[in-house]
Amino acid sequence: MPRKPTTPAFGKKQTSGEKVNMKCPFCTNPGSKVVDKRETPDLLMTRRRRECLKCKKRYTTFERVEEIGALVVKKDGTREPFSRGKVLKGIVLACEKRPISREKIEQAVQEIESELRRKNKAEIPSADIGKMVMEKLVKLDKVAYIRFASVCREFKGLGSFEREIKAIGGVKE
């Protein structure tokens, strides 16, 4: 069954300039208006620029399709709900102090989430998610890839790092 998009307007149709109940992050006033609305290129998210009706400050909100309801099957056999936040955190940690924009990281996470949604499985092995993350990271940054792979594949020593670096064609600074 296809999921309905979640909306900050609680199901109300939003158009530019419409007043909605969205709490301002600056003054916590519940009233704001949409001043600009744009779809991401992949049409999976809506970006809205809002203006608080009280303090007049502007802020951005994002709307995306509700999270995947699948369970992740971990290495030890335990199950937990899929968490987009965990995938994002893992990629952010791997990319720490690397020249990768937050936008590219978000795009990678969105692509992984979309691919999982297309598979439409009730349970997803954590190794499959790890593999998908590594496929994105090797294209973004090889150092970030090696960092992530060393945790995901549980490297035991320098030999594991050397083999992986050789397999991806080396790491250039």
C-alpha cells in the first residue's frame, strides 16, 4: 500500500503565502506562512521557506514521504525498526573532516531510502544496508568509504585496510 506524504500542515493543502500552524524555531510562535516552495530534483522531498508571523524570521522545512516501516535484521538476529537517522549518522561520521557537502550526504541517504522502499520488504538485513551505504560512499569519497567499511566489515588489522584500499584502486589525497 503506498504511503501518504507527511505534511507539516497536518493534511492541509499549502500554497505560497498560506498561513499554517508550524512552530517557529526562533520564537516558538505557531503561525507562519510559506514564502517559497520547491521540489527536490528527484521529487522525493519538498522544501519550504517559511516566515514567522510574529518575529518575521525565515526558516526552512522539508517534507518527505513517511519513513519505511521495515525491520532491520542485525548480525545477531535481533530486529529493530529501520532508522533513516542511523543511516545518516553513519555516513556523517564516515565523512567527518572530508570535503563532502551535507547536500551530497542527504542525497545519498535519500537514494538508499528510496531503493529500500522500492524493494518493499518487511525485513532488511543490516548487511544489505551497509553494502548500499558503501556503494554510495565509494563514489563520494574513498577515505569515507574505507572508514565506513572498516566498521561495517569489522576489519581486524592493517591487512584488511590494505586489501580494501587495493580493491578500490587506492586512495588519493
